[in-house]
Amino acid sequence: MTTDTVPLTLGFSPCPNDTYIFHALVHGLVDTGGLAFRERLEDVETLNRLALEGALDVSKVSYHALGFLRDEYVLLRSGGALGRGCGPLVVTRGAASMAELRGKPIAVPGRYTTAVLLLRLFDPSLDNLVYLPFHEIMGAVARGEVAAGVIIHESRFTFPEYGLTKLLDLGEWWEGETGCPIPLGGIVARRSLGREAVAAIDRALRASVVHARTNPGAAAGYIRAHSQEMSDEICAAHIDLYVNDFSLQLGPEGEGAVATLLQRAEASGIIPRSTAPLFEV
């Protein structure tokens, strides 16, 4: 594959944190090492499935999905979502405890999302899962169609508007259980691109994050074009929550958190075991 002439397919979500991070990269504002990209914006579960089908060269994926992708894709060290105080929430209209939810339908935002992985690690008996697009979950809970829902993205800021209450912060549980920040989503690249191209993509992505942080207004139009249903305040809160120093570089703490999550998922039989190195370099 001649990566210097053929655009690489690049998948990420229309959520403000992703459009903020990728803006400079896709608009040619940083050095890409001669690589070109063709963007594809989809919700995270669609991206997970596209990567599982091998349809994308580079993509944002859930860390749960990464557990099924390690033989074909390598994890990059920049551009992902990992942190503290940013995990999925379990919300309900009437349940008083997580134990009350056993056997009852719980709406979740996709089979391969990290939200589902965390719920299964928390309590494997919570297995009556209803898969819905993330933006439909709060409405389903409010209407009583499901007993509870696991919400992600900007939903964590707006669930009280639906008359819902928080039963559990899965990220807070994870942090208390492991001491690690919670890995939500990372950027992967095909192993077949080769070490040189993967390293160039990672450098370009890091530069894109640096550009966004040093030019905070530059991506505003791009972010707004893909988040028209969100207020400016929610967009800003979304970026503040999910973009941090781990987005710039995972570092030892971030890499340790990812390893811990994957090891626990393997030990629980949720993802297959793999001997493939997680990073290319």
C-alpha cells in the first residue's frame, strides 16, 4: 500500500472531543509525514463494527472493541479518551439499587462499547442488555421501556432533564477498584500499514492535539457543524471532560490503565486473549 498517495480512511465520531482533536489533522494544519486522510464520521459503535470488519485504516474505537482487534490493529499513544471522573453512568427512573436491576432490561450503547465492558466487569449477572444508539437511551429509560440505562458522552450532563437519577458511576467504581483512570476510547491503525506509517500517524495526531490546545478557537466551526443539537456550553463541557493530557500522550499511567482493563476483560472471558504487542513501537 502506498500510503503517500492513497488517502487513509480515518474514522472518528462527531462528538466535540473528537472533532476538536482531529480538526487540525484533517484540515492539513499539521505535518502528516506525507500521509493523506479521508475522514468518516460515525457514532462510536458504528466505528467499532467498521474496524471489526477491517473497513478503516485508522479509527477511534472503544477499548472493549480493541480487545477483538489486536491481531489486525495497533494502538496509538495519542488522540484517545482516558481519564478520571469521565466514566459511563447507570441511570434509572425508579430502581433504588444496582441489585434491583438483575434480570431486568438495561439499555446500553452498543455491544462493543467500553460502557458494556465495565458493566459486565462490575456485575456479570446484569445480562439482560438492550442495545440502543446512545442518544436514545435516556428516552427509553424515562418512558419505562427499560429499567435502567448506561449513558455516555454528553448524556452525563443532561440526564436530569429526563427525570432520571444516577445509580452508579462506572468510571468511579473502576477507579476505586483499580486505582487507574478509565480507558474509554483509543485510536488504532492497521498493523499492515507498517511501523513507519504508524509512527507518522501517531506524531501527526499528537500534533493535532497540540494545535487544538494552543489554538482553542480554531476548531469551533468544525465542532459546531457536527454537534448542532448541543449548546455551546455542553460542547465546551464535553471537550473539557474528555480531552486531557492522556489525549496528548497515554504515558506510563495511561498505558498501565489500558493493560489493566484488557487483562481483566481477558480473565473474565469477555475478550479473547492475544499475544500481539499492543503498540507498534
